[in-house]
Amino acid sequence: MGAIFSSFVDQTWFIPSPPLTETTLPDQSGKVHIITGGYAGVGYALTSLLYTCNATVYIAGRSSSKAETAIAAINNEVRKSDGRIEVLQLDLADLESVRRAVGVFLGREGRLDVLVNNAGIMATPRWRESVQGHELQIGTNCLGPFLLTQLLLPLLQKTALVVPTGSVRVAWAASLVIDISAPSGGVVLDAGGAPKVHATSGINYGQSKSGNVMLAAEMVRRCGGEGVVSFAFNPGHLRMELQRHSNFLQKAMGYPAKLGAYTELFAGWSSEITLEKNGAYVIPWGRIGTYNSALRKAVLSKEQGGDGTAERFLEWCERETREYM
């Protein structure tokens, strides 16, 4: 309990100033990025920061109208940029939609520098399901991003061959809830290898965020030698649209979304994140952190002294997405 409280304090109060901002980010001309949920909250703020530095940013999400509104607002805020902001329509709760979106992107671009799996949902009723029939939070927060990443992996690997070492990255959105409301070990798998649907939406949300930590680590194990850096991050406790199902106190305690964007900026673009730090866990507003011991054990394979949960969770993700590959 003491370790959990310490983690909560470290990631919620007395947080150091962000080490990387739009004023210190190198020029992003010619680089291509995808940010899921890039038209709202922390995703919107990150899109604006990157566009300020001349990046090409695809904001991927369900609502084209919200994306167009966000682009107009960013263009109004950022008066001078040589970058581009493009819309990529995608519903992470529908695996077929993910496949279509990747097809569209690959038809337009020949490189991908950073993929930020930023979008997610929280506190949804436990009976709600994704299009393919999975509990909605595990489907949207884990399966959708997993498929998106797998379909884009060949392009990420191709890009890594021609850019500075360690600069091609995949970021997976976790949360402080992995330490305070997820089940012990992060993800509980049933006898068939599927994640258990828990009694409350809060536990299911924590499980989905722990699942992203596992997917980040498993990507390192499987693709770490191919130049693509993979890691999970806690953006911080923020005020944003993601919390539309949360109570008043939870919303009122949050920080501005832009601070969360600085966490993501550090994770995706800081020179401190090297191949040697592949698999690191990033905490607010741009630091290398860690998470609870039970999740650390679950992330490790049995050969590494862990219990192999992450490996089995990834295998479940592979089975559930195979027909969309």
C-alpha cells in the first residue's frame, strides 16, 4: 500500500516542469505521425505542439466533423507552419474500421515516424461491447490499438532504416489506474486465455490500461531489434473529454490537457528515449518511471522470472485480430 501511495503522489503532485516543450522540440519537417484521438483533449494539444514545429500529423478518430473543427482551431492558433494536419477516420472499437483506415494511410504516405496510441475510453457501463463483441474498454483501448500497430509495423520498420536510431516509436497510453484500480497483475485471463470481464467498469478500465503496458513490453521483445522503440506512458491526471463518465471531483482535480501532451511529447520525441531504454515507462510530465511489482512480474516471461501473462495476453490479441490482418 505504501508503494502505491508513493506512486500516486509522485505522478499526481509536485511534478517537475516538462523537460521537452514546443520551444525546445527540434523541427519536424518531413516527418509523419499518427495520433489516435488527435482532435480532443491531450491528443488535440499534442497535435498542436507538433504542427507548431512543422510536422505532418494524422489525427485518427471516429468523428470527421470533430477532426475538421480541431484542424480549423489549430490553424487559427498556429499562424505559421510548414506542416500538415490530415484526418484519418477510424473507430478503434471496430477492427474492420481499423483495417480500412490503415489502407487509406498506406495509400497516402511512404513513412511513419511516430504512432501515438493516445485515444481511449473509460468508465463505460460493463455491459457495453465493441463491434466484434468484446468488453468495450478492452476492445477500444487494447485490441484496436494492437491491430493498428501490427498493420503499420512494416512501415515503421521501413522508416527506421533511414532515420536516426531510436527515433521511430510506438507509444501506448496507460494510466495511474494501473497502480490503483487494476486487478492484481494487471490483466486476469480466464481458462481460454481471454481477459475476464470484471464487476465494475473501473476495474475493467484499469485492466485495459495494464494491457497496454503489456503490449508495449511484448512489442519490445518481438521487434526490439528492428529499430522501433515501444513504451507505455501515463499522461497524467487530466481534465478532458475522456472523463465524460467520471464524477465532478475526479474532473475538478485534473491538470490541463496540455501538460499531458508534454508527457507524450517526451515519450515520442525526446532524445533521452533511446534504443537502450526500449520498453521504458514514461510518467508526467516527461520522466522515466515504474509501476507496481505485480504488474512488473506479469510483464516478464517465465524465462525471465515472471508469470508470462503479457505474452498470453498478446497471444489473445493476435487470435482476436487475425482475420483483420
